[in-house]
Amino acid sequence: MALAATASAGLLAATIPATAASAAPSDPLFGQHIAGIARGLPAGLPSVGAVRLWDAGVSWKDLEPGPDAYNWAPLQAAVANARALGASEILYTMGNTPAWAASDPNSSEALYGRGTNSHPRSNADYVDFVDDMLAAVPGITAVQIWNEANLKDFYKGTPAQIAQLTKEVAPVIRARGAKVVAASTTVRPAGPVGRFGKAYGAAMRKAGAWKSVDVVTGHFYPPATKGPNERVKYIKKIKSYFKKYGAKKKPLWDTEMNFGDTRGYMRVKRQYTGDTAATYVARAYLDARRYGVQRVFWYGWDIHVLGTDMTSRGSGAVDAGGQGFLSIQEWLAGQGWGGCKVKAAVTTCKVGGGTIRYAVSKPRTITL
């Protein structure tokens, strides 16, 4: 029998075959950040396709506090737990330079302590760490050159320095059987591709460094009051940016994603809950599949600083956003993809033997 449903920017309507409700197979599109992954398996998350190791207590400064003084145990535990969740992609992200390796150990702009945003005083220190890490901790499938290199909080070097670093470390990463993932840049607050992004693209092209990269990235956070439709604009613009600067054929990953923001110092704040949170999360992955983004790493399963939570800030129980993630993973993982069409302001996506529908803007009543 037919069912009338409202499809809006805050609600998905779906008809999914019963077989899609089984345990979701590992699909690396469905990535997460998990702050506590080095300490154990996260509650409420039965499986996940990919894990990005950032803000998990396993950064460079945590693992090598002194020259060649390594503590691999937290990273080994994190990788083991990611694999236990079924992750087929485990991305390690560089950054957080230890004081002994920093070219400016007294830099006060760094988010994670003095000097952590500094370019290494010697690229060899960086390369040696990556090589030793991949040898000591099997299971890491990809290494990202730097986190949000366009923001002074995370990086004070130049685009030319990042390009050179990429060229030097890439052969080591590939020799260890991992993928080379380009440094990420965030789209906030300076638009889809800010001044750094353009300089970075040009520097990579000039140095011939794009040949050293297997994957290009962006962080497609829209402004706090904007939702999935704004993010889609960013995805399209970042694709044209990479095409312009010589990396158009590279796979694209969104290595950090959320909607809204609740941080105390932000001028504009917004938190999304309930059906809106669930749909926004689902749209992030649905739109990624639709527009050719191969990985989306949500920030994060147990991280509560931005505007759309996966788990409760009090109890830690799965929240509406988390349920949106679990549902869209079940619906899409291992299912055939038939693409999306728009008619009468309703988008219909074919997934396996079922459909997912949502309104482009204003609510619409549809028949399932």
C-alpha cells in the first residue's frame, strides 16, 4: 500500500529492501574520527569502513617525544581497534610537530602547544618518523602529509615547503605499501579555496609534487548556519580547483566533516539535533557517493565540539546523528549505485533495489 511522506531538508524518505538491514559490509566511504580509539572500541559503533587517526592521542609529538625515542603502543592499539571495527582504510595524519623537531619550537599560535604548528627544522626527521612508524605499526593504509595546512593553528610553513616535503616522503610511504594523501585544507572561514589553497596548488604543480600524491583532499565544512546543499557547492568548486592545478584525475577524499559549530569562541554557533541531524549526516555520505568523493571522515563519533553529534554529550549513547550514520551505512554499503535524478524539487537516488528521496529545498509530499 502507498505511504505519504514529507521529504525535506531535515528528513529523508526511503524505501530500502529488507536485505539492506543486515550488518553493513566494510565500505571505506564511511569514515570516522574516534578520539578514544587507542583506549578501546567505541560504544554504539558496531562497524565502520574507515578511520582517520587525528585527535586520538597518536600524533607525531605523542609518539616521538624525543629523537628516536618512540612509543608505538598507543598507535598499535588504535590500529588494532580500527581493524576490529572492520575498517579497511586506516589513515594516519601528520602534523603536531614535537618540540625537538620544530623549526620554531616557541611558536605561540599553535593549537596543540608551542611549536606543534611548525614545519620540521629538517625534512629528514619527518621522513624518518614516517618510515619507522609504518615499519613498526602494520595496518596503516594511507598517510596524510599534514592536517589543515592552510590554518596557522596547525601549520606555519609555506606551500613550497609542503610541496617539497610531499616529494621527499612519498617514496617512503609507497615503499611501505601505503597511499600518499595530500595535505588537507579547510574551506572555512576563507571560502572553498582560500589564499593558501591557491598557492598550495601552484607550488605543488611547480615542484611536480602532484605526481607524488595518490589522493587529494579537502575539509568541506560549510558555515555554521549552512547545510548539505552548501557543502555540495564546495565539492564542485574543489574539483575545478584541482583540475586547474594539475590534479584532476586524483581520487578525492573529505578527510574531516561536520555541520554547525558550538565552540565558545565562534561568532556564529549552531547545533543540529533530531531528524535534521540524522538527515544532514546521511546527506554527507549520500552526496559523497553522488559527486565522486571516495571517503568521508566524520568529526567525530565521540568528539563534541562542532554542531552535529554522533553520540550524546552526557551519556555517550548513540544520538540522532549517529543513527543517521549507522542507517546510511547500512543503506549504501555493499549496494549497487544507480545515481540520482531531480524532479519537481525532489531528489531520488537509486540504491540497490531501493530508493532514497529528499527535497532540494522546500518540503514536498511524496508517495512511497
